[in-house]
Amino acid sequence: MAAASDPRERPIAVFDSGVGGLTVLHELLVQLPGEDYLYLGDTARFPYGNRSAAELAAFSMEIAEELLARQAKLLVVACNSATAAALPVLRERMRQTTLGVEVLGVVRPEAVQAVAATRNGRIGLLATPATVESGAYDEAVAAADSHVALTSVAAPELASLIQDGSEFDDRVVEVVRGYVEPLREAGVDTVILGCTHYPLVQPMLQRLLGPGVGIVSSGSALARQVEHALGASGLANPRSGEGDYRFLATGDPDSFRALGSRFLQLPLGPVEQVTVSREAAA
Ligand code: DGL
């Protein structure tokens, strides 16, 4: 992908703590096939879900700088933990850059979709401890409808269990059942998957939650927001065919490739290893 002089031809950058954000990229590739994409997985520092807000803000800034240097026209924070902890800081810093690149995150589109979907006014959230502790979903749900009640469950083990790549055996089912229990007790009719990894256990979650509970994940709602943002800023790629997608990983590129295709459900091309951490570069 050579540097484009027409800003519409620049790539959309997507980043995550690892391979989980490929579930979000998948939706973008399906809903907006004509765009080019540049995905960065911070696999060297995965998982993000137990890190502090200050750490996540610093990591997100380092990654954003790398992606802007690679000509991104829009920045998508696919990681729920990073969105919850760092989106306002990141937006503020991006506003200060001369490029004026817009930053979109996963929390708000999901909260809006869940509020629109609930019939009994009770929503559940399943997310990492960092995301739950940030209160970002409480704020986003309250902003969409202050009469809707949110029950949040932190699932400290789930993302790593999924990323691990091993078979979903009875042990995984029992771990998931333990996370689902408080949501069943609260009588929620809609559950937000507040972590990029959870779509991979969606059938298991649906079975344990029961068929009457709707599940909202971030990919499709976010893809619509990306489409609107590109339309409003005149940055949509005019191409009629399919665009290109490329990958950067801060950790081992071979394990990214091996794990990544399961999450993307599309062929993965070459993966370039990149250093974004100022500490590691020093
Ligand atoms: N991308 C992360 C999230 O959505 C996955 C979990 C993690 O890194 O701990 O929160």
C-alpha cells in the first residue's frame, strides 16, 4: 500500500490488545469492503484487561502515533478495555495534531444498540475488569436512557482462555456459566459483549443465557459508525471493488498469524512486527 495523495485512499487503522479486535475488523471488511485497513495487535503487552487506566492511555497513545505515521485517515479503537480507559484522552490528543484524525471506540455504539434492543429495561455487560471498573458502559447506557439498569460482570479469565486457542471443554463452559449466573439472576434480556474476544464463545453464551436473551457485540454497530464518520468527512474510499488489509503485531508475528485467522474468519496476509513501546525502543 503506497502512501496515497488522495486522503480518501488512506487506510482505516484499527487497533487492539491482540487478535481479539479481528472480530471487529471482520465486520468492517464485510460492511465496508472497499476500504483499505491497517490493523495493529499489541500482542507483546496482551492482556489489557487487568491494566490501569493510565497504562492503557499511554499504550493507546504510542499505538496511535505509529498508525498516524502510517497515514491512517481514521482511528478505530477495537479494544473495549482501551476504549473504556483511554478514548477521551486519545480524542483530545488527536484533536491537537495537524492531521485532525477522528477516533472511534467500541463502547458507545454497543450501549446505544443495547438500549434500543432491551424490552424490559435490564441490560447485562460482560467485560474485562478494566472495562467494568472504568464505568464507561454505565455512563454510555445512562446517557442513552437513564431508566435502563445495567448489571456488569467482570470476567478476568475469559479473554485469555479464548486466546489460548485450546478446545472449548467442560472447564471453559463452567467458567462461562459462573460469569453468566449474575446476569440470569438480574433478569436481563440483552447482554453486551464488552470484550473483543467474546464473540468466539457467543453460541456457548447464548445457550447458557437462554434463547430469549439478545446479544450485542461491537463489530456491526461500530462498522455503521465508521461508515457515517467517513461519509460526513468526505473520506469514504470511492473504490467499487475490495480493498486491501495488512497487519502489524508487537509480539511474535507467527503466533499472530496462527491465532488470527480463527478470529478474522478470512485469510490473513503477511504480519509485520513493529515496536511501539517507548520503553522497549529505549
Ligand atoms: N481487546 C481486549 C478487550 O476488549 C481483550 C482482552 C484483554 O486484552 O484483556 O478488552
